[in-house]
Amino acid sequence: QLVESGGGLVQPGGSLRLSCAASGSIFSINTMAWYRQAPGNQRDWVAHITSGGRTNYADSVKGRFTISRDNAKNTVYLQMNSLKPEDTAVYYCSAEVKSKVASPWYKYWGQGTQVTVSS
């Protein structure tokens, strides 16, 4: 199970920090990621971070957003700075989880958290 928090309403140029905590039967977590979906649009990838800490970002957020993770807490974060109205969307986290040593990897999704950038 993935539970997100930290969304809300912010003015253009402001900042928000999203969190996503994984819980339940977890043996290992591989890549964790953030996606977003604006009304009428498809869900788009925003950023991801590997278990080793490698990160990658969509061009639209590069230099403004930072993804990080706390492996001890099974949590991934998304620090969003210099927010723009076009960042408005529902943000979803995902995680590739192995529940037991012999289990396959399974990609879980959070329920989504609304981010609205407006004056």
C-alpha cells in the first residue's frame, strides 16, 4: 500500500513537498516514481529514483523538482519549487515492490494527491 500526502493549493512560484510511504509486506523496493495527471490528459511520468539513488526527471520539471527517498522509512519525496499553473494535476507515486525474496516485482500505485497552483 502506498499513501501520499502533502498536496494542496499554492501560489505560482511557491513550493510544496509530497510524500509517499509504502507499507505492508515489503522485502525490497526497487524504483520509486512520481507521475501526474491533469484533467483531460493522460498520466505522465514526472521523475523516478532507483534503489541506488539514481534520479531522472521529465524536461518540464528539471531544475525545479527534486525526488528523494528514505529507504529506512520506505518513503519517497517530491520537493516542488518554482511551481507554475501548468503543474496543476493529481500526483501519483509508484513503487516496484518485492513482498518476499522469491516474489516477483509488482508495481503499486498511490491514491493520488491534488496539487493546484493558482493565484
